[in-house]
Amino acid sequence: MSNERVYFGTYTKKASQGIYTATVNTETAELSNVAVAGKVDNPTYLTIDPTNSYLYSIAKVDGKGGIQSFKINDDATLTPLNNISEEGAPPCYVAINNAGNVLYTANYHRGLIDSVALNEDGSIDRVVSRDAHEGKSINPERQDKAYAHYSDLTPDGKFVLGVDLGTDEIYSYKVNGAELERVAILSVKPGSGPRHLVFTKDGETVYIMTELSNEVIVAKFNKETGGLVVKQTIYSLPEDFKGANKGSAIRITPNEKTLYVSNRGYDGITAFDIAADGTLSVKQFISSFGVGPRDINVNAAGTVLIAANEDTGTATSYKINAESGELTAVSKEVSVPETVAVSFLNNIN
């Protein structure tokens, strides 16, 4: 039996105390032993450094928006190191580079993409560069201004992509040390509301999940220029579903045969087959067994997927079929208060 460590980010508006941890059996996908790992306000997204020594979370610090650093202890608890904050809303996404010395954040409410330097002891140093998005799109309620929702590195570490739900754009930044230089922008279909994305390991294909149109956009990435070209758009919900929905997370299996997305409203996960040319076809629809699956994640071995159901405050674990990629729910309604993010200890994201 092999157990793996997982961490959950949460809101702390009601019952949650901060970041939670649990163990998952990598063979059976059973999820158990949920406990508080570290207390912090609104740790709504997490990233873990490549050595599994430090965890970084979004945080609210004395009413300000910021980022908190933690040392990961042997018993899975988290010891706070330091934080940085400033007036205004906190970021909504945080990622770390392979060297473990720079964070990248996206700030939804402020429309910002930042790079943040780290110290050798894992503590946070300072914001090094900042790009403020401008513009809007056709949805007056959700796209009245820029809303940056994601920023993370390409597999080769040469670029960072920033996703803006408000402007329907994907920004490409060249990585210059700890600084970012904007080099290209892809405009997608107006009203799509792009939210998150994942790359194939070769860095040539990008899958972009949209929140407003509930679609997956497949794009070709130019590793020399940072440019993107759309090659397919596919709907992520059953055709007969008529309710309100918001697309949320997107993940890919390590063998790159299956792509998963979660949808809030439909409250389910869609699995797609990935063809040799990178295009997608729907394989499976399965319930999230909770309400509001805001995040999903796959472990590094590709044997387990976990969904974080925000509105019911529950997590669901699934066993991944090694051949087909299809999901079988194992642990349902596991209590994790206000959960909105999932990070495996041996995964970077």
C-alpha cells in the first residue's frame, strides 16, 4: 500500500481554519486522515516547491491581499515563514519555477500578473515585475475589465502564460531571470472567459478551459516566439444540459492520453481522449459527488484524481483507469471545509 500526501486550499469565511492535508492511497484512491496543516486566512490556491520543502499559498494578511510561505514539516504540518501583502484583493493563482526561486501570481480583481523573488531559505523576497492587463469583452457582468486568472510557466521554463477571463486573452511573457517581458497575445472567441490551461510535456500543445462558454480550446504553441494558434474548440458539457454553469479546472494525465475538466453548476468532471494530433473527443461524464467542483488535480503517477467541491465543503477521490483514463469514484463526501484547491506533495501545481 502506498500513501501520498495531498494539501487543500480553502476559503476561511465560515468553518475552515486554513490549509488542510490528507493522505490518499495511490493504488485504491481512498482519501483519508483530513487534518488542519496550517492556519492562514483564505489560502485559495497553493503551490509546492520542487524539493517538497516549501508550500506557498494565496493569503489575506491583516485585510490586505498577499502570499504566505510555509516550511513543510515531516508530519505534514506547515510552519509559517513570512508573507508579503499590499492593499487590495489577493491574487487568485500562484505557481513556482523549477529552480524554486521565483513565484508567478495572477490577481483576478486587479488584473495583474506578477513575478515574485524567493530567498534561499524559502521565504518570500519581493515583487520583481508586474504587468497590468487592460480591456474588456462582451459579457457586461463578468468582462467589464481585465480579470487575470492564471499565470504559469511553459514546460521549458522560457515563457509564462497569463490567462485573462475579462479580456478573452492569453498573454505570453518571455522569462528574463526573475522578470517577465510581454511578447504575444492570443485573443479567443469573445465571451469565452478563459480561466486555466495545461501544456503537453513537449510544450507544443496547450489546452485552455473557459469559464463562461464551458469549452476547451486546443492551441498550438510556438516555443520560439511565444505565440499561440487555435486548432480546436470543444464543448465540455453534455449537449442536453441546460442549467447555469461555470467551467473551472483543467488537468492532464502524465501519459498525456486523457484530459479532465470540472464544471460548477453541472457539478461534474468531463474526461477527454487526446488524439495523436492533440485534438480532443469526449470520453466520459461523471458526477463530482458534491456542489461546486472548483479544482481538480491528478497525482504524478496518474493513478488518482481528486476534486474539491467548494459549496458542499467536500472532496471526492477517483481511481484513474490506467488504460482508458476513465474515472471511478472511491471516496465521496470527504469533509474539507470551503475547499477550492488541490495540490499533491510530489506535484508542482
